[in-house]
Amino acid sequence: MTDWIRTAFGDALYGKHAHYDVLKALRGTTAEDAQKRPVENDKSIWDHLYHIVFWHDITMQVIEDKEIDWKAIQGTDWPSDDANLTEKGWKDLVASFENHVAQLKRIAEKADLNKLLKGFGNTPLGRGIIIEFQHNSYHIGQIVLLRKISGIWPPPEDKKT
């Protein structure tokens, strides 16, 4: 496989050339901010990041050829409404997301991108990575919009003084 494809996958995981840096999009958000629902009956920033991390965990299990009980996980990919997010819990979730992006980038750089992922219906690994960065991009875009609506945008390092 050509190196430019591997580089493009790594860039896409971080949003390079396509949109705002996915890691910077979360900076400066507190647990309190993350739990707000500025759009009535819609998801919070926390909900979206929880969902992203949940599916990354599943993707990693599939990449590692672990069995997935699809029925058991059905409907568990969003946090429960009665869950209380602490500041530590939020920071841990953000750190988990950051680690996941780095982990997938390492896989994109080294692994056989033609490896078939049985848990995803024999989808090639390269396609699985594309699906992952598309999924991340979709939800990070929603997070950015929620931050804008909530008045917590741009992130601190991007604010003009």
C-alpha cells in the first residue's frame, strides 16, 4: 500500500485538511459544559463524545478479532440520562478519545489495511478506519456546533485577545 494513503488516513483521523482539529475541538470544555443540552430534547457534548469512544472501543475489539455480542450492546452506545458526569470522568473520556485517535493512527501507519475484519462483515481494515474517521468527524462537528450555541467557542488557545 502506498505511503500517501497511510498519511492521508492519519491526517483524516485528526481532521487535517478537512475541518477543525478533533483534539482542539474539545479543549476548554468542562464537565458542566459537556452535560448541557442547549438544544431541547437533543444530545449533549458528553453524549456525543461518549458515543464516539464507545464505537472506537468496539472497532478496536473487531480489529483484534474479538467476538462482539451485537445484541448485548444494542442501545448502549449513548450514556444514560441519569448518569452524573464528574470533572475527572470528563477528563478521562477526553483522554480516552485522544488515545484512541493516536492508536488508530499507529494502526493506519503499520497494519495491513487489506486485512478483513470478520466482526464488520469482512470489511477491509482500511475501510474500517475510513468509517471511524467519518463517524468521528460527524460527531465532532456536532460538538463544535453545540459549543458555539452554548457560547463556549472557540477553544481557549484560539481566542483573540
